[in-house]
Amino acid sequence: WSQKKRRRGRQTAKKSRIQSIPTDLTIEILSRLPEKSVARFSCVSKLWSSITSDPSFPRSRLLLCFQKHNDLFVSSIPHHNPNSNRSYSSSLSFDHHHMTKLPLHFDRYQSTSGLICFVLNNPIVWNPSTRQSITLPAIPTPCKDWNKVELFLGYDPIEGKHKLVCVPYKRTCYVCRVFTLGSSQESWRTVKTNCRHRPTGYTYGQCIEGVIYYLASSLEGDDRVVMSFDVRSEKFDMIRLPSNSDWDVLITYKGRLGLCREIHYGITHIRLWILKDAEKHNWSGQDFLLPFEPFGDLDAWSFKLKGFTHAGEFIYVPEMTSQSSYILLCDPVRNSWRKFEFKGIADEVSVHNGVVEEEEEKQDDEHRPMYALLAFPNHIDSQIS
């Protein structure tokens, strides 16, 4: 009888802990899990089962878009692969969005938890789900070192807040500027970095579980490091890189920070460094062999690695040839691939590091206008306005 009572007490305590998690946070956590994990955790409680079975439950996907003047063409590929053990091809259509506030050309872009930030002069934050956008105030530039900046978009899942963090481009960073979306104080705040460093500007930042990561150089010996910024506490930290590692690209791999060199399609062997423990600067190397044989006649340099799906598929996006009008997702574990061809725009445009109008195909490369094709892995729908 005493054993049954203790067992019943443990079950009650476990149930109370599950119920104590805010529903919004539960949805945020479940939306970032692989499909198999979502199915398994739906059995935890009736609440979790109702969340995951709701048609409005946000599923992560690869978001694709390109800009033509004030128009954005948007499409997406679901991360869930119902045919994970075999390779197949499919078609991809683009929806048309008219964006009057979008700059004709932008230098950088970031994506985190349903929102996308385009950077030129004043940052513009866009929600693809609601098709709404806002233009932020100009970033304060106290000196010439701030004439060019790096901007990172982060999200704190505990308080449900998006923040933009601005640092000087390739200059020693003593302070940063922070802007909190939706706050009553709609202005940039100055925050001390507490870790002097020099952002490299070589790659885009990554936001994982409320922490922004970006590449930098320390001021001691010009060592290469990864900087971390806790979105909630607004504290910086410095993470040493693994020795003898290539460090061109930061990516998110299965919920962890990954590091690799810039990889084009056609390179069949990849070493990926995965951050295991930030406090101990502990990285783990993992090698992959990729299933590229089905595309033997493809220009090997026409695709570049843009990230990973939650299931670990490599995402390759066309980069250097107008004939590569599709996206490739490769699974090195199952030795399978998914190919998505562009449809709906094929009669009007083609892709060459972006999109080119068909009537302009006859022009030489020097005078041909380019429209950048952007890829946002692990995008989820958000109703934030």
C-alpha cells in the first residue's frame, strides 16, 4: 500500500510540473521539435495532445522568398518528410506579396521565431504570416566606427520578446544598441558588452533558445571566437572555437549551434562542429557523407549550404547558375534527398543567385538585374503584429 501511495504521489508531482509550464511556452517548445518527437510527446497529457493536433499548431518549415521591386514572392517547404526513406521530386509555387515599405536593395537579413528583419538604413521587421511590417527608428551612430553595423534578431521564449542587437561592423565593440519590439519605449538603448571584441561580419548570426551567436575576434591575440548574447539578461559571453577548425558559417543543427566552412553542393564530405557546452568551450566534430550521385550532371558550384531542417537534412539553395531552378534537401543518414522545382514563376523568371526576368535572359551578365533568393530554415508562423 505504501509503494502505491508513493507511486501515486510521484505521478501527481510530475503532472503538476507539466501543468505549471505556460501554454505559450509549451507551444513554442513543441513547435521546434522534430515530427517524431512531437508525436511522442503528444501522449504526455491531454493538453499537449490537443496542442499538437490543433490545425493552427505551428510547424517549422523552410521559408523562401525573393524581391522584385516592391514585391516579395514567398514559398515554403515543410520540414516534415512523410517519405523520409526514399528520394523524390516535387513542385514549388510562390505567392505574391506587395510590400510598399521594403527597400529596393538590402545588405543583410535575419530570421527568428516567425519574424524577418531586413537591413539597409532603418531596419524593417516583417511578419510573413500576417504580411505586416514595421520600420524601426534609425540606429544611433555616435562615431564613424558606427557608420556600418551588424544587426542580429533574437527572441526570448520565456518572456516572448523579440530584440534587435546592433554592433559596429569589424570594429572594436565596447557597447551595443538594443531595441525591444513591442515595448513602450520605442527607441534604441545602449548596453555595455562586458566582453570587448571585434565582430567579423563574415556570417549571419543564429538565435537558439534565447541566445544570439555570432562570429568575432577577441582583442587578445586576435583569436577567433563565437560571441553569445543572452536575449533576456542582455549579457555577453565569449566561446573559444575548436582548434584547427574551418569557421566560415554558423548554423543551427538539431537545436544546437553548428560551425562549418562555406560549403557548396558537390562537396561530398563535410565536417560539422557542434557546440556541446558553451561554459566549457566544448565542441564535438561530426563527419557526413552526402548523397549527391543523383545529380551527376549538375554544376557542383551552383548550390550552397544554407542550413538544416530539424530532422538533420542539409538545405541547398541555388547560388551561381540560372539553370538551377530548384531547392535540394539531402539526408545523409537515410541516404535520401528531396528536390523541389520552382513552379508558377517559371514562365516569367529564372534563378541566378536570385531571380531574373525571362525577357532579360538575352542580356549579358553585366547588365542583367539580379534578385536575391533568400532562404530561412526552421521558420514558424507567428501572429505577432
